[in-house]
Amino acid sequence: MDRRDFLRFSALVPFAVGVSGLARAASAWAERRLLVLVELKGGNDGLNTVVPYADPRYAELRPRLAIPRDQVLRISEQAGLHPSLAALHPAWEAGQLAVVQGVGYPDPNLSHFRSIEIWDTASRSNEYLDEGWLARAFERSPCPASYAADGVVVGTGGMGPLAGRSVRSIALASPEQFVRNARLARPEPARAGRNAALAHILRVENEVLASAERLHAGRAFATQFPQGPFGYAAGTAAQLAANPAGIAVVRLSLGSFDTHANQQGVHANLLRQLGEGLASLRSALVEIGRWDSTLVATYAEFGRRPRENDSGGTDHGTASAHFVLGGAVRGGLYGAPPALDRLDGNGNPPHAVDFRAYYATVLERWWNIDSRDVLGGRFRPLELVKT
């Protein structure tokens, strides 16, 4: 990457530090509490992820796709995990995995683009917001200036919930790559002169460089990370967690879960990558003493329809199941099982947990940030984080 390309990249990444609002999360920031968000791109099939094996309607709706009862990893008398998630089962047994069922929102939108925009901005389905929900949170309760960055997005796909004018957010493939690229943008203040636009670019360069040089990536782990893009991303997240300067959010992604056809094998492989990647991240965080100060949470734009289609897949649905992991997590089942006896006119079940309550759990229970202004109302957090 040459200097011109790097400047074009850095101009896309907002780095102005937010100064508005009262810092309400000093104790959480002092503990360097980290959030790792994992986007399941394309809309994960929650019904075959957390399987309602005891509900006879499940097998009726999915004569080909239903996970056989004797293969399910049971976590209750009614529900179990897909067998490809075996690597996550030890976290469940340790009481460090919360399974939140029925996460969705009123008047759901089934467009990929619009629904992920709703999730990223925490808007109502008929509301359009410019900033991500995390960007708004950090405007009100800024992360410490000493942090290497407010948020780091590993991989491609935009800044998502971190998109905003007042957030120090970085997009990178790996910490090593970002540091190498940043060093191509050494500041040259003398070039600015009286050119205000150039002076602004140079200030951005300085802030990019300052953050990059605090992203140390030299930690050697005994943990072995899985081969493949998501395993590599999990390893990058572990390196970022080990960074002594501090980072508030790391976002990873895995996909595509848009399984309209031939779902069985594709979905099993994706869930295996998810389970093994998160299990390796857990192991690495335990290794460096960061498991208790890290919260890992999955999200996606929507779930899949309960009834399988004629192509051996599932179409865009509504409510889905999500995972929250961490040493401070109170493991168990939250929300409600999918109401397969109450499908709407499109064949989708009602949601049990508003996704903004899911976010309120992160803001209030994890970071001690008042969620009302961020989320545009009061949403009761889930009691899945130990206090």
C-alpha cells in the first residue's frame, strides 16, 4: 500500500475523539472491559443452531433439515445445540455461555441491507439513523484517550455499529498489517502550510499513526487457532485483547449464512467454524487473564424461516438465537423458545427479546452506560452478566 492509498483508506475511518457527554463508565474502562462482537453475515438459521428438538412441529416443518434428536447436544429438556457446535459445549457446562432465544424486533424487515442497518444503528424499523449504536454510546461515555482505539473491525464489511464521526475506529486484517501500513504515513507537518484541508489530512495521519503504534501484536499463544479466515480472525482478536493500551470493541464476522439452498452441509461447516473459533478465543483469553474482562456476543440481521423450502434451504426469517460468552457471563437459556405454533402470515414466529434489550445488556450490565439515549428508549437488560 503506497502513501496515497493509505490516505484514501484513513480518510474513510473516523478518528476524531468524542468529547461530548459525561463519562459514566469509568470503573468499566479502568477494568479494560472488552466487547467482541461476532456478526453472522447473511442471517443465521437460529432454529438449527439452538434446536427445539422436543417440539414435534420442528420436525414437521423440516422433514429434511431437522437435526436428528439423537445428534443434538442437549442443553435442556427442550433445546440443544447443533452437533457442529461441540467446541462450545464446554463453555456451556462451565456456566459461561448464555443462549438468548427469539431475538428480533417489531415490524421486521427481511432485506439484508436494511435489516443489518437497523441492527447496526439500533433504530426502529421505520427510522433511519446515521451513526452506529456503539458510536453513539462512546459519544456519551467516551473511552479513555489512552486506549489504542475505541473499536477495531477485523476484516471487511464497513464499520457497522462503530460508524460515526466521533469514534476512533480502525479497520484491519491483522494488527501486524495495520502497523506496517501506518508507517507509510509518516507525518510531514511542514507540508501543510496554510492549507486547512491538508492540515486536517495530516492530523488524521498523526492519529492513525498514534493508534497503530499502540496495536502491539507480538503475543505468543500456547492456544492453537483453527485454520481458515475465522480462526485467523479469532487469533487477531486475541492479539488485540492482549494489547496493553486497551481497546473497547473488536468486531469479527463469519458468513455467509444466507442458506437458501443446500443448507445442511454449508450450515454445519459454518457452525463448526464458529464453535471452534470462539472456543480458541476463549482458551487464549483465559491464557492471558482476559476471559473475565471480555464479553463475546453474536448478532445477525435476521434468522431463517421455520419451514424449509424446496431447495433444501431456508428463506429469510425473523427472530433468531444468539450466544453471549465470557467469564462474567451467567450461563443459561434466556428469552423464549421459538413459538412454532404461532407463526405469522409469512410463516415466522414472534420475537421474544427485542435486540435493543440485548444491546442494553451490553451497555448497562457490562459498561455501566445509560442506554436510554443511545437506544432511543428504555429496554430492560437481560440478567446474563454477573454484577
